[in-house]
Amino acid sequence: MKEIRDYKSRIACLADAATGKIEILYKKHKTIMTIPVGGIVRIEREDVVTIIERSEEKFLIERITKTV
């Protein structure tokens, strides 16, 4: 599992590109999911958004901040 960090360098989730498994831990709540090739997960925390898209061999990651 590889750490994926958000715009503020906090750990957004752990991900395995080979299986598509993603683990998100936030405030003692753990979410585990498997996304298919081409699938997208959007993680929002406070004013930061992390968008993760699974390709054939890796995850494509976009980190942005929300504007008020």
C-alpha cells in the first residue's frame, strides 16, 4: 500500500494500484473500497480535495484547494 497525500501533505489514503484497493482513515473511521480501472474517488477534508483515478497500472492524483 502506498501513501497518497493531499494538498497540505497530510495522508489522504493508502492505495494499491495493482488491486485498486483504497483505505481511508479519518477520525477513527476506516473506509475500505476497491475501485475499477477508470474509476474515480474524491476525498474532501476541510478546504482540500484529493481526486484519485485508477488507470491500468497506477493511480492518477489531482490535489486542489476549495475556494470560498
